[in-house]
Amino acid sequence: MKRSILVALVSMLCANSVFAQSYAGISLGKRGTQQWREAAGTVLEPTGRAVPVTVYGGYRFTDMLALEAGFARLSDADYATTGGETSARSGALYLAGKATFAINDKLAWYLKGGVARNFLVLETPGDREEKAHNFRPMGTAGIEYRFTPRVAAVAELASYGKIETPKARMRHNVLQLGARFDF
């Protein structure tokens, strides 16, 4: 019994120290380029678009170096095509290293570099669905302002790459504003 309690306490302390180095955040952005190409060669702009949202989490190895993973829903759009209403949903999953450089105790800038798996799902008239995905390098440059030791506002310019099909092209370059929470 004493051994079980000791193992449980050590496990909780280890989990707490790992959790203490982690962070999570959410950002809203301004969308990248979205275009639809008709068979006749006409290029259409979206009739409706959703706001890009990115959620992420990371682990800090030091105050300067971290590893981050995230999901970004980037370029959801609707198009009024000659065949009818068409919807495009696109985004990316990413894994990146992050280097942070402090300017002072509240302000810092950072760079992220890694790989993103971009995806695109087209829903065309007649209930047809077309899917595409690829892996691309991704990069981000950003700045963070700490309100408290555990809460920071972030602003970043992120490039997750691009994805295209014969009918649609999405360029995932996003200006994002958000919040990060350190544990």
C-alpha cells in the first residue's frame, strides 16, 4: 500500500513538471488567397468565407526552444459556379520547432519552422466530393506580449503552404491574432 501511494505521488509530480512546460493557444486570422477556375477559364472569387481559426499546443524545452503542433481551419469558402453552389474547406495540420527571442520581460518575437499537411475538400453540385492533400514546409514569424506570466497575446504571419486541384487553388498565408496560455 505504501509503495502504491509512493508510485502515485512520484507519477503526479512527474506529470505536473511535464505539464508545467506546456502551452496552448487559439488564433483568428485574415484568410489567404482563394480562387475557383471554371472550365471556360474564368476565375471566380468566393461569395462567402469563414474566418480562419488555428488551435495549437506546445512543449517548451527551454525559455527559447519549443516544439509545437496545431490544427488550422484556414480557407473555407463558397462559390457561385456555373453548375451551382460549390463549397471548399481547407486547412492544415502542422508540426514545428519554435525559437523565441526576448526583447524585454513582457515582449518577445519568435520564429516557427516545420512541416504542414494541407488538405482541401470540394463539395460540388450533384453531391460530388473532391479531395486533395499534400505536405509543405511551413513558417511563421510573430510577436507576443505577456499580460501575466501565464497569458500572452500573439500576432503572427504564418505560411502553411498551398494546395490546389484542377478547379480550386488555396494559398494558406494568414495574418493571425490570438492568445496563448502557459501551464
